[in-house]
Amino acid sequence: MEISVIASGSNGNCCLVEEKDISLLIDAGKSGREIEQRMQRLGKSAEDIDGILITHSHSDHISGAGVLARRYGVPIYASKEIYSESRFKLGDVEAREFDVKRNFKIKGLDVKPIATSHNVSSCGYVIGNFGLFTDTGKVTKQVEDTLPKLKGVLLESNHDIDMVLNGPYPVFLKQWILSDKGHLSNLHASSLLQAKGKNLNFALLGHLSGNNNTPEVVKEAFETLVKRKMDFSVCSRDNESGKWEI
Ligand SMILES: [Zn+2]
Ligand SMILES: [Zn+2]
């Protein structure tokens, strides 16, 4: 299995998961054109996409999903709740709805939705030994229980708590970001990897905030807290990044 991060940050998210001849996008939160170009630079083609899995209805996760689905005749996969909340932004697309509590298959490949905690209906996904968990204000029991079984993860490391508290955002926004329905901090992400990431070969730290985090601050938090041997990488907010194999 090969993982490519097409985009990761509060300004857009899209992750390509390839297993044999199956190519799936988890989220498509950049314009259709931008995702095509970024895939091209990684030697990939948007024509090969077999499905787009949606984590939730926020634009940084679905802004290009409708366009790509229509352009390439690709189905969108979303839970009933996520699809109904995303419908307006997605436009006219073919959607395959699933029950968030059940695993399902796409072309024979097992997909497991994982509960996350956000201010709209949301989930993460496990495909094979890879998991993607972003936009979660707290580490849910399901994420915690799943992590030890994984070989690779893309985990949200959204903000530094002090940067949020001392930053320019209005109080209500700060409270939301730091709440259980907001986003995961560097501290939470690093602590989770230290506690539960014993079998991970790699960890991609993503969905960084543009105002309340920097890649250097993430690295520092990770290196301070995570004593396990693990390949880790901080996802760029501006560029697509490499390929990881499981
Ligand atoms: Zn997001
Ligand atoms: Zn979100």
C-alpha cells in the first residue's frame, strides 16, 4: 500500500491511498484542478481514482470533491449524516452512503470508519494498516483502540495550545478550537503517538493551523514527547508530499 499526501492543513486536505490497482482519495479539499496538478507532480493521475471518501462537510475537506466526482465519474463515499450535511456543497454527485458503525468494501478493499469528535458529523478511516484521523477535538476511544494495530497514520497535529490562547482569534473561536469538538493539539497528538503508536513505522502529522502552529513547533513537541523509534514527517500546508509505503 502506498500513501501520498496531496494536501494537508486547515487550508485543504486530500490523501491518496493506493493498494494494488485501487486508488482512493480521503477528502478532496482543494479545487479539482489543484488536486489534479498535485497528483500529476507525484506521478499520479486523477483518472485512476476509484472513490472519494469524505471525513466531514467542512470545505477544507470537500471543496473539490464534487468537481472530481463529476469529471471522472467517481463515486463519493460518506456516511448518511456526513452526506446529508455535505450535499449542498457537493452538488449533483453519485453518493454511496454507509453506516458509520460498519466496515464496508470498495472493490474488495476493506474500509473501516472510525469515530472522531468534531462540531459536525465526522469520521476518520482505516484502510489496511493505514489510518487517517483529523478534525477531532479529542482522541476518541475508537482512535485510541485502533492506533496500536496500524503501521502508518496521518494524524492531526493542529495547534500549539499556548499559541491559540495568546493568538489573535476571538474568544469563541479559541474555545471551539480547544474544545472536544474542535481540533487536536500538538500535545494530544504527540502523547497519543507515544502511548499507542508502538507498531507504527511512520506517522504523518498534518492539518496544521496557519495561525496557531508551525512545522518547527510540531517537531519540537513530537521530539520532546515521543521516545519511540518512528519515522515521522510534518505535512506541508503548501505542497503535496512524498510517498509512504506500508
Ligand atoms: Zn479540517
Ligand atoms: Zn473540520
